[in-house]
Amino acid sequence: MNGKHISKLGFENKAIGLALSAASLREGAGAGREEILNELRGVQAAPQEYAAGGVYAALAAHLLEQHAKAEAKKGVALYEKPLPYGVWGADLIESGARAQMDVAMRLPISRAGALMPDAHVGYGLPIGGVLATEGAVIPYGVGVDIGCSMMLSVLPVAPEKLATEEAGALLLKHTRFGAGVGFDKREREDHAVLHDPAWQDQAILRHLFDKAVAQIGSSGSGNHFVEFGTLTLNQPDEGLEAGTYLAILSHSGSRGFGAQVAGHFTGLAQKLHPNLDKAAQKLAWLPLEGEDGQAYWQAMTLAGQYALANHELLHARLARALGVKPLMQASNSHNLAWKQRVNGQELIVHRKGATPAAAGQLGLIPGSMAAAGYLVRGRGHPEALASASHGAGRQLGRKAAANTLNKKDVQAYLKREGVTLIGGGIDEAPQAYKRIQDVLARQSDLVDIVAEFRPRVVRMDTGSEDV
């Protein structure tokens, strides 16, 4: 068997190479030339039937990607009207976010969706948008900060035992914030995620590995935070007695690593769909079974694991400094895509600023730097695609907050709430966010509240103007 035999079937150069590799394996297993040629004709006719595995899987994945590119060049027609989708807290959601969700629900790959009460305008899919697609993943449906997530540690310490000054000193010593910031080499800690072989599977991951090493255990800018506060349970749950505990709550993501992965694969998706309707260009997708789709899924998964690793190291540092071990921990990602069964079909569910809330699943929904956050348990609502809000959600954009809010008013608000802030810009002021109680009230059918967290000492990156 040689390339001439295969080229007669109409395969292009790369496909010929993949076909030859597969043919060699089949010959080694005792298959004859005509048998192999017939098998290759079968792969050519229905590559989707061979993509799941076997000697022809790589060839099938390549053919599927080539088919997708050919279809993209013809242009992609959106549905005339958006598919129906559930909306929670419609009275809290700006029209721009609804318009973005409407466009997402017109994509030919879309099958179901939902909009959470903290929703506001984002890039591509709105923040607070949940979108289920068939056979495709949308990089901007996941978001730029891939794997952005929450973590809670409940400590065996009475809240009054940790003075405000000591809590502040611990946060300053054991946390790092801001773009490009990480721990000094002497302070940097190792984590299993840095030894994942996936780092060597793609050029972009190899390129970003050193950045990931340098930033491991640190936090980003914007609305990322680490807080000492009090967690109150009104009844026993998760192995804890009812009562009030000292706790750590953090919000952070995959740092510069995740952002560059998002940008790289969004570019590939947009090249794949050059004639996509202008309103949907930031929702360009990658076929999941294609090479680029598989590469994105691997990178996205790694970024999600890396984001959680940052939380784990951060919480371990603070607990170690206090000389304790957490009584209980909970965490969840809210910028990720999952394979999930929806109405009996496996779909790709994108949650961009939305908390997974399957029946019985724990999740964390924070408020603002001075508002309560909540440990919740999901109810698995099918029309919400088993999701809930990921926070209170902005009611003022960053520029609007910086231009309209008064620094003295924000400081007075923090003082009334008994919150000490380290860093934090006026663009992250509590007044820039919706009331968390209003947001929770609109999703009582999506989650049950397990415990309330009240921030007391908060550290964030410095903003455009510090509070």
C-alpha cells in the first residue's frame, strides 16, 4: 500500500499521510489492500462514525475539520429567531445582555440556554449566560478567564480570635494580586497541575508553561479577591455543627495563562467562520471532534485545573500560617464548558459566569467586597441547565463606576458594614453591583442556601483609583 493507491480516493496531502499511517497498522494486522481501501472509503463517506477511536480516528477527525472549514467558507446562516430559553430575574437584567443571549440562541449549533439573574453584557456570550451546543465548543462562550472559580475554607477558629490587624497582615504576606504578578522564586510552591503531561502536548501550552509556574498560587486583578470573614450555619450541614466559624473565601482564575489560551483559540474559531454574521462573530465555534476543538478542550480543562490549584495553594498558605487544618472546603468553577446530558442528549454546556447547580451540588455565590456571600446547594433545575448565578452581577460598568461613585461614600459604606479593605478600586465598589439578596430571591428554585459568609478583611488588586 502506498500514497498513489490512496490519492486515487481523492484524499488531500495531510489526509494521505494519516491514511498511510492507519493503512500500515491495518497491514500489520493482516488486512489486504482492497480491504483497507474499502475501509478508507468508509471513513471518507462517514468520518463521524470513526472519530471516537480506532486506527482511523486521527484521519476521521482531520476529515471532519476539513468538512467544517468548507462549510464555513459558504457562510453560516443564523436561525431567524432565537430558540426559547429561560430567564431568571428578568427585571434585574439589562437589555444588552438579553440581546447577546438572543444572538447566541440563533446559532445553528445551539440547542438550549438560560440566563441568570446576575447577567450583564460580556464579550460574545453575556456574563451569566448558559448555552448548550451540539458537537461544538465556543471559546468566548467560556470566557477569557478560563476556569475562574471560587473556594471556601471553614476553619476551626472562633472569628473573634483573629484580630483585624493580624488578618490583614496574613493576607499581605501570603497572597499576591495583579497582572503578571507572582510569588518570589524562594516562596513559590509546587502543585501536581504543573506536572500534567498535557503541558507538552501543544505548542501554546509549552509556551505558557513558564508563565503558569511563575504565577501559581496568585490571584488576578478586577473582581478577584481573598477574604477573611464569618460563616454562619443555622443548622448542621456538611459535617459542621450549627454556629459561626472563621472562614476564607477567594475568587480567582487561571491568570495570564487562561487569557492567552482564550485569545488563541478564539482567533482559530473566527478564521474557521470568516463569513459568520457580524452580530455573532465573537461566538465563533470549533467542532469538538476536530483537531482545534480537541486542542481547545484540553487547554481549557488544564486552565480550569490550574485555576483551582491557585486557590488550593492560597488557602493552604493561610491555614498553615494560622496553624490549623480546614474543617470543610468547597469550590466551583464558573467559566468553563462541560459535557452534560440535556433532554437525553449529550451537549456542551457553556457556563460563562454561572455556577454549576446540579441536584445536591455545593456552590459559592459571592456578593461584593462588603456584601454577604453564600454557600448554596443546587436543585438541578432542568430549564436552567442545572445552573445558578455566579455572584451579584454588575449594575454599573467599570468606567461608569469610576466616573460616578464618590470615594468618601464608598469608604463610609465599608465602615458601616465593618469591612476592612486592602487594595480594591472604586470600580469594584459595592454600589457597582446588584443587591445579592435580590439576585438570590430570583433563583430560589435553582439553589438552597446552606450558609452565609460575611466579609471582614478583604484583599484585592489595586484599581484605577483605590477606595
